[in-house]
Amino acid sequence: MSSEILERLDGVHDNGGGNYMACCPAHDDRSPSLSIKQCDDERILLHCFAGCDVEDVCSALGLTLADLMPERPLDHRKRNVRTKMPARDALISLDHESIVVAIIASDIHEHKTVDTPTLNRLGQAVERIGRTRDSVAPARHKP
């Protein structure tokens, strides 16, 4: 697919490693400002350093955004795709939820009872802590 895109562009330069530069068709480009890269998963990445939107670049090439993506199997939504949470965000989340758990534990200790909304929030905190843990370090076993 990238060769089809490259054929539609002017001023194409091969930068090696599957990276190319070309004149952007979405604006009056005299010096190549459009980066083109085909990824290992066959996605095509386009970036205009002059600031053109990728939709405008695609339109000028007679393409849609879908044309830049490989065809996916029909069952692609069934795959369990895990996104990693940045460590700093994970720590902030864990810090917040652990404070919630500590406050509720203190209330339970002091009052020997807990109302339903507080119990629900405790469950939510435990769930969030688990999701955060799993996003940073996948579970080794299923409970």
C-alpha cells in the first residue's frame, strides 16, 4: 500500500527503514514536509510537519483514513488488548484509591458498620486497584 501512496506524491525521498519524505499534497509544499512510514503491522503513518491534518492529506491523495489501516479479522474485537498505563499515572491512581480504602477501613473500625454507598465505593476502589495493577504488570494467575 505504501508504494501506491508514494506514487501519488511529488518529491519523494527514501530516508531508509521504510521512512519517506515527500511534498504534502494538502498545501502548496515546495520542500518535502510529509513523513510517510509503513509500520510492521501494515498501518501507514502520515505526518505533515507544516501542520496539515491527516484527513486533509488523505483527501488530497484520494484516500480515506481506513485506507491507511490494514484489514482486520472480523473477530478483532474479541482479542483481549491490554493497554499499559504509564507508571506515574498508576502510582497516582493507586495512591488515591489506597487513601479511599484507608478512610473507609477507619470508618468501619470506628463505627463497626458501613452504609451501602460506602461499601460500593470500597468495592470500586478494590476494582480500580486491580485494574491498575493489571495494566502495569499482567496477572500471573487467575484468582
